Amino acid sequence: MRRVFVATLALTLINYLAMLLWTLPALIEAAGGLRPFDLRPFGYDLSQARGYLAALPGQARDLYLTAQHWLDTTYPALLALSLILALHLLLGARGVWLARAGSVVAVLGAVADYVENAAVAALLRAGAEGVTQGMVAWACAWTVAKSAATGAVMTVALAAAIAALWHRWKRSMK
């Protein structure tokens, strides 16, 4: 399982780095420093959505709808799988209930990310003048849900990693 985890984590990081170093900075720059919807974990309202859409030129909107969404098609599944494997490796048999609960939340985070992608695509196609309060509220809800679920699982995985390192260090000191 460790090899599968390492391979999955490597693919997840490569995918994330492509977004972090290519598409997301290009979208931020094109919109005059405004963050894309995906990078607003606490959400956005109608005026913020319209402001972003108005600032985003057509070529950047196309980048969002193509390369960014293509990368964000593989990323949620890879991230969820990486987190699930990490939880099971770190928590083992003693923490199987927590690993299973975290796995469910990781899958829910991935599902929320996929629904967010579809909702954001609808915002991008509608443009600043075509978006409605309902469209923005729907997309925003999924952005917040994705962020909350993913953040919660990452916190549990980080705590489990710290605990594992702590126990390993304590054993080495005996």
C-alpha cells in the first residue's frame, strides 16, 4: 500500500503544481490580481463573482474552462485517494474508524469539487451580466463545501502524521 500511496501522492503533487505554477497564476494575473473561484475557500457573493467575471478577459476565461478544469478533473480524485491512503497508513488498525470516517469526508470533498467545477463553468459561460444570484450561491456553496471537507481531512492526516512521528521519536529515545 505504501508504493501505491507514494505513486498517488506524486501524481497528486504534479497535478497540483501544474495548477499552482501555470493556470492559477495566469488566471490571477489576467483578472488583475483577483483570485479564481476555486481559490476562495470562504466563498463569494454576486458582486464579487460579477467583478471577477468582468475582469477576466475571454482568453483567460477559455484557459479556466479548458486547462484549469481539465487539471481540476483529475485533481479531486487524486487528492481524495492520497488522503484516504495516508489516513489508512498513518492510523492503521487502531484508528480504522477514524480512517474510514476521514475517507468518507475525502470522497465528499472530491464530489463537492466536481460539482463546483460544473457550477463555475456555468458562471464562466454566463459572464458578468448573465450570472444570477442563484447561480453564484450554488457555486459558492460547493466551493465552501469542498474547502471545508478537504481542510478537515488534511487536518486529520497532518495530526496523524505528527502523532506517528512523535511515537517514532519516542521509541528511538528508549
